[in-house]
Amino acid sequence: MKGRLYIVAGCSGVGKGTLLKLFLKQNPNIIFSISATTRKPREGEQDGVNYFYVSKEEFQNSIDNNEFLEWAEFSGNFYGTKKSFVEKTLNKGIDVILEIEVKGAAQVKQKMPEAVSIFIMPPSVEELEVRLRGRHTESEEAIQKRLNEANRELEAGKSFDYKIVNDNLDDALKRLQDVFDSERRKQC
Ligand code: ADP
Ligand code: 5GP
């Protein structure tokens, strides 16, 4: 049987990365798809672990060669999911998680309607700003750009299969686990 594709999206700073790191630790049989991006690595990020960091030219070549399952521009940078990796892994019967923004999520849902989409919500827009600033990874300009994207993303999130509010981290992690467990039960 083929693996299942899960899409996890949510505003920048909502806690997707934090949640997924914990989730993947307790679900080592699920594979995280490492995206390509033209964004520069943050301190502590590693090529081939967090992202494949590529130039704009390399990214454009991948678009031209139809290598992406989906891609999008977000906050001045390009991000994309490599199609071959996702297809190969699903064909091995392994579940795959894409952590992508909402425009990419819509492209995947159109191509693969069976994909399960999960939107991570902030408890409030104010708390989102606190988290984004508290991470200390972006310039003020980058923070503003990311906050400007938030309302559009929250609107797009309404059409996702599941919505999880990341207020208390442990509760959100449990809800995420519940989604995967119930999707697995549906498959049996
Ligand atoms: P994203 O991947 O969605 O951009 P991160 O996982 O980097 O977001 O989280 C942004 C910041 O919010 C980080 O500093 C993280 O430690 C913090 N954070 C994540 N989840 C919570 C939570 N439930 N409560 C408080 N802070 C959180
Ligand atoms: P960041 O720069 O904070 O790592 O990511 C910015 C946004 O890009 C986040 O919403 C993240 O989920 C999204 N993103 C990461 N990889 C991909 C991808 O391959 N495709 C798309 N469309 N978005 C991505």
C-alpha cells in the first residue's frame, strides 16, 4: 500500500517547526520532506537537514525541469518540494510530511486530493508576533513581511481538513498525533 501524504501549514512563527520536531521524534516511521529554498540559512540550520539551500538560478532550473511537486514565493524567497523524493517515499509505503505555506498546499491538494491537510493556528495574532520576534531569527523588515502574510494565510487555512490551535505545545502535539492516528485507522 502507498504511504499517505500530509501537509502541515500555518503562519510563520506559529510553531510548525517546533511541533514537527517533537512529532517526528515520537513517529520515526514518518518522513519529513526537505524543501529547496533560496532563503539564506539561519544560524544553526544545516544544508540537507533543514532545507537544501540553492541559488535563484538553481531554483529556476528545477522549475524549468518540472522537478517540483509544488513551489511558491513567500516573503521574498522561493520554496519548493522535490517531486521525485515524495513519489519514491510514498511508493515505498512510507508516510511523508510536507511543511509548506498555503499557496503550495493548494497546489498539492489539487494534484493529490487524497493528501491530508493540517493547518496550525496561533492562539491570537498578537501571540504570533510575540513568537516571531521571540525567535530572534529575522530582521525587523522580514518580521513585518511575515506578519503581513499572516491574515491571508489564516483565511486560506479555513479550507484545510484539520485545524489545530498551537496554544499549549503539549496539547497541540497530542492533537496532531490524534489526527495521524485517526487517519491511519481510516486506512485499515
Ligand atoms: P514556525 O516553524 O511555524 O515558523 P517555530 O517552530 O520556529 O515556528 O516557532 C516560533 C517560536 O515560537 C519559537 O521560538 C518557538 O520556541 C515558539 N513556540 C512554538 N510553539 C509554542 C507554544 N505552543 N507556546 C509558546 N511558544 C511556542
Ligand atoms: P521559513 O523561511 O520560516 O523556513 O519558511 C517560510 C514559509 O515557507 C513557511 O510557511 C514554510 O512552511 C514554507 N515552506 C517551507 N518549505 C516549503 C516548500 O517546499 N514549499 C512551499 N510552498 N512552502 C514552503
